[in-house]
Amino acid sequence: MQDSVYPNCSGYLLLSNTGLLGIVCLCHSCHMSVLKFCEHAGLYGINPVDAVQMENGETIAQWTNLYLLKFGVR
């Protein structure tokens, strides 16, 4: 996954058993929230689920609507 505005910041999306999303950034191997990942990339004052994109170009918001709701995660 990459941040759409700062493409050099990437990581792996994590979904906890409680349904919370997080990201492990590749540059420091640190687990962080999506908001913290955006701040780590230098982005402030944005909606993080609209700023972070999956490899296929979907934002986290789009991915959540398509996949998580299908499996009953809210």
C-alpha cells in the first residue's frame, strides 16, 4: 500500500481481530494507525482513508466498503 500523495512511503495493511485497521510501514517496520501512517508520510489535515491507496489504486475507504462489509466487519 502506498500513500497517494507521498508515494515513497509504503507498508502492509493489517486488520486486527477487533476490526481495526493498521499499517506496518516498511521504512521502520513500525505498526501504526492509518492516521499516524499519513502523518509519518508528512500529510496532515486530510482524511487518511481517502489518502492511502492499495496497490490496485483503491483507497482504504473503497476497499473497506467493498470487502469488510461483505464479511460483517464494521
